[in-house]
Amino acid sequence: MLEVSALNTFYGGAHILRDVAFTLAGNEVVALLGRNGAGKSTTMKSIMGLVRPRSGRVAFEGRDIAGAPAFRICREGIGYVPEERRVFAALTVEENLEVGRRPPRENTATWTEDKLYTLFPNLAERRRQAAGRLSGGEQQMLTIARTLMGNPRLILLDEPSEGIAPRIVEEMAAVILEMKRQGVTVLLSEQNLHFARLVSDRAVIIEKGEVRFVGPFAALAEHPEIAQQYLVV
């Protein structure tokens, strides 16, 4: 579904991503792992068109989208949940969901408010509450739900477990697995190895803007020195 190859991204004169390459198959969950500053968020933003790569290819379902504006990439069927959440604080939960609504896509799961309230019971209880009054974990849930209202085939989740309570982290894992069951492909960036292992099929480890490992989580378990070298702070 997604193929990233020889991706190079700069911030001014700083070379952030260096020939980054990996793939995602349809209906797969892949975790992009690495320490703070490794290049995970820049990889997400480069795929989504929020940062323009200097060179390389990003192919979504065979179409090269590298450098396209973010709104066009969204229309292609990619959703993005930023690390900062960015809910519309003055709008209610219901109104935030309405902002994300897009028409159904052929051969793609269609998400409705009722379906999302079943997936996120906390949001159902607070549907008429201003988003700015939600907890951090509930705002994270709302951002994911609002993105799903666009009926994406692929969703990019940037640090979904960061700064939220352990109980909410477990709920978030269940949500990602349900998204996969519904046919949504997921690329998530994470530092929480336990959380990533709960939901992901494969791992891509990035360090200093370069991919250092691509493979199943079982391989990480068999070779703990890899995690020790690239993930342990």
C-alpha cells in the first residue's frame, strides 16, 4: 500500500532524513521506532506532505505522492494524527467529528459517529462537551476519531501513547487493533516498545534519520541488542 524509498528531507541546511526506505502492506500495522529526535515525526510529515522531501519517492497504492500538498494526500485516502493532537478546543466533540467528515470511499470502511462512539465510549459520554475540557487521553481519542471520519485507507499515528494514562494506553491498543480489523492500514511512530509490540506486525527502527532495522517484532525479541543499541535511552 505504501512504499517509501530513498527519502531525503532537510530543515534548512540540516539533513534530517537520509535515504529512508520501508514499505507497508495493506491491512498491516507497522511501528516506526526510535529515540527522541531520531526522525520519526519528520518521516510522518514527509509522507503527509507537511514537509517537502528534497528527494526520494513516496508511493501510495502505486501513485507517487512525494511533495504533493497535504490536502491532496488526504483526499487520496491517508489520514494523519499529529503528536500535538490539535483538537478544536471551543467546539464540542460532535462538532470536531463533523469537521473531519468526508464522503464514503469505495472498498474502504465507512466510519460514522455511532460507530466511533462504540469504539470510543468516553467520547460518547462527552459528545456535547467542549473538546478543550477533555483529558489528554480523551483528546487523543478525539483526534483519532476525527481522522477516521475521513474514511482513510491508511492512517499515520504520531506518538499515540505519549503523555496519556496507562489505562488509556491499553484502550488505545484495542482501538488500533479494531482499526486493523476494519481494514485500516496503520503506520505509528512510538517510543513505547511495549505498546508498539501489542499492536504492530513489524518494526522499522530509525536513528539519526537513517533506517537501522526492518523486520518482525519476533526478531527484536531474539536480538535484544538491537533495541539496546537504538531504542534504550
